[in-house]
Amino acid sequence: MTNSLRRFSLGALLSLLCTLSVAQEDGLSRQIQDLKQGVLDLNRDLTLMEKELLYPSSQTAILVAVDVGTPIRLVDVNLTLDGKHVSYHFYTEQEFAALSKGGIHRLYDGNITSGKHTLEATITGYDPRGKDYQKTTTHTFTKGSGRKMIELRVLDDLATKQHRFEFREWNE
């Protein structure tokens, strides 16, 4: 074999190896891209699954709010859903101050079935004259297939110097 033929063969072999190396890198690059896309798809699926587990469509939230600047003092709320005790909260001075400035407290967050339900809230506090009070209010609602939020708002009734309760509902 001549020197020039050897150089040509060696050059062709090096060229072939470089081409194969580039082809392998392209193939590897494609595999890496496919793997990255698979990881992204898996991450999206896991995020959706986590959201469904944490916030299923049967979720129901019960919120408590009071009139801004109210002269009443909310002490505690005891919540019953369909005859079963589900929540209780004692309001500290700071928590009540936040409520009286427009804050909302999530008293209950849980999963309930679709259909008709009865909510009973027993509220303890002080009326505008400083007298203790304890009142119970009942609200019947229908839970559909989506999420539901119910707000129990304690309102001032200045004409009677008492308070009243109002329920508002939102469906998602």
C-alpha cells in the first residue's frame, strides 16, 4: 500500500469516525430531548394529579366574616354539618381585629358528597351593649358536582342593636 493510499484511507477512516461521532451525538441529543420532554410531561401529569388530590371537585369551604368596624365581638364559632361536628374556632383579639377590618377566616375545608346538606353554626360573642350572646343559625344548601364555598357573615342590625347572619354561596 502506498503512502498516499494509506493517508487517504486514514483520512477516510477519520472522516467516517467523525461523521459517526456527530451522528451519535445527534442521536444522543435527540434522545436527551425526548427524555426531557418525557420528564416535563410526567411533571405536568403529577402536578395535575396533586391538584386533584388536594383540591378535589367535592371540596367545600365554609368562611366566616363580620361587618367592617362592627361593634359586636365574635368570641367563637362551632360548626355542624349534617348533624356532625366539623369545626370549632376561638377568635383571639388579633384574629377578631383582622375580621373586623375585612378579613375572612376559613373555618372549614373538606370534601362532601353532592346533594342537600344542612349547616348549623353556633356563634358566641358580645353584643354592642357588651352582653354575652349565643345564637345558632341554620342554612340548607345543595352541593353540586363542583367546588362550593359558603360564607357566613355576621351583620350589624343597627335598628334593633343586634346582629343577624347572612349566608352567601359560590360554585365553581
